[in-house]
Amino acid sequence: MKISNWSYEILEGPAKPVYVYEAPVRFWHWAQAVTFFLLCITGFLIGWPLPANYADTWSTYLFGNIIVVHLICAMLFTLLMIYRIYWAFVGNKYSRMIFILPFWDAMWVKGIWKTAMHYLFIEKHPPIYVGHNPLAQTAMFAMYVLGSIAIIITGFGLYAQQWGWDTSWMTYFGWVTHYMGGAQVVRTVHHALMYYLLLFLSFHLYMSFREDIMGHDTQISTIVNGIRYFKEPVKK
Ligand code: HEM
Ligand code: HEM
């Protein structure tokens, strides 16, 4: 089987199963998915707090607990991102795909269009890729990677605000509030980024399941056991 250098498109069959997602990538994917869901639930409750009766806040400490869960998951989410960036350096070539878009490769750029046509039910036989298809790869970089880094930075800006000026957290992350133009801007942007990531997730889930059923290769089982299987022989 022959695959292209940058887009990992299959150029010549017969396509054989390929070990694409190594165990650390699979572990990272599911661990960050759990922390992500908990961050959205607790973040939503911080943005739209539940009604509290007078003195309830002290007896139940509900809002405090919601923030504690948010912060624990936030620290884990951040550590997982650092771990994932580290793995891009030491892992296989597919582990680097979500961080580097090979826009200099004409075949990869054409693949964005062909995949989009396939998603719109226009192109019946799109190129088959061993790693992510170029459209998914672009969304993973532009929406997931950049969105997550931005939500982590604004999150730490908010966390430093909770500690207050004249603390070391402000020494490290006070610049976020300073450069963004105020405490409320940081909060609003942090909140809006949640919707940006949820938008990514809606596409991601729809496409993963749709491609698993209608596409030419496996998807869901690949992010579980790491191996990409091809359903049809590649004729080229
Ligand atoms: C039940 C929930 C989920 C399912 C079924 C799922 C499914 C998948 C599948 C099938 C892939 C591989 C796609 C491919 O081979 O091209 C994948 C990769 C990926 N997913 Fe998910 N996913 C879920 C939750 C999430 C969440 C919550 C996020 C983050 C917001 C996320 C972010 C990613 C990223 C960034 C990758 C690329 C992995 C890499 O190459 O490092 N997923 N997911
Ligand atoms: C996917 C990741 C995350 C999501 C979806 C998320 C979501 C949210 C949302 C919706 C809010 C409410 C904002 C509002 O007041 O309207 C919030 C608040 C907050 N988040 Fe996050 N967040 C994430 C990651 C982080 C990270 C990495 C940190 C870093 C420590 C963090 C720290 C905070 C803090 C300190 C608050 C403010 C709590 C308060 O107002 O007292 N978040 N988050």
C-alpha cells in the first residue's frame, strides 16, 4: 500500500489495516472528553447559577462545589493538553496531524474540497486517508486546538482574578485581564469559547458516526483500538 507524504491519502491499494492512534492518544482522547463534558456542565452552572435561598450558600456550599469541580477538571484538561503536545513530538506521524496543517501540499488542499463535497452527498468516491481527512484535520486544528488553548488562557486569567491582585497567580496570568480590557471581557470570551468548542463537538460527533456508517473506513472503533480498517479495496 502506498500513501502520500503529507496528507496520508492512499495512492495505491490494496489497503491494509494501519495502527493510527497509539494508546497515549486514545487515553488522552477519552480522558479529555470526560473533563470537557464536566467543564461544560459546571461552566454552564457558573454562567447561569441555580437560584439560592438566603443563607443556603453557606449550608449547602453548592456553588462553591460546582466551582471546585470546574477547577479540578480545568487543571486536568490543561495537563492533558500539555501531555498531548508532548506526545506530538514523540508519537507517530499521525499524532502530529491535529497540530500541523500541510497547506503547502496541493493534494491535501484539494482533499478539503473533495471531502466537503462528499459530506454534502455530491462526491461518491472521495479520497481515502489513513489519518484524519483534511477537512476534519482543519477543524481539529482551528476549532479544537486553538479553541482549547484560548479557553485555557482565559480560564487561568479568571482563576488569577479569583486570587486577586498582588498574588503570584496575577503575576503569571494578570496580563490576560490587562490585555483583554477588563474582567468581564475575559469572562465573556471564556464563555463564548465554550460554544465554539461545542460547535466543534457537534460536527465531530455527527461526522464520526456518519463516516463510520457511510464512509470507506472505520472511525469509532479506530479511536477505541487504534486500528484503521478499510471497508472497500482501494482500486487506484
Ligand atoms: C462520545 C464522544 C466522542 C466520540 C464518539 C468521538 C469520536 C472520535 C473519533 C471516531 C475520532 C477519530 C476520527 C478520525 O479517525 O478521523 C476522534 C478523534 C478526536 N476527537 Fe473525538 N469523540 C468524542 C468526544 C470528543 C470530545 C468531547 C472532544 C473534544 C472536545 C473530541 C476531540 C477529538 C480530537 C481532537 C480528535 C483527534 C485525535 C488526534 O488525532 O489526536 N472528541 N474522536
Ligand atoms: C473546555 C474547557 C472549559 C470550559 C467549557 C469552561 C467553561 C466555563 C464557563 C461557561 C464559565 C462561566 C463563565 C461566565 O461567568 O459566564 C467558566 C468559568 C470559569 N472557568 Fe472555565 N471552562 C473551561 C476551562 C477552564 C480552564 C482551563 C480554567 C483554568 C483554571 C477555567 C477556569 C474558570 C474560572 C476561574 C471561572 C470563573 C469562576 C467564577 O466566575 O467564579 N476554566 N468556565
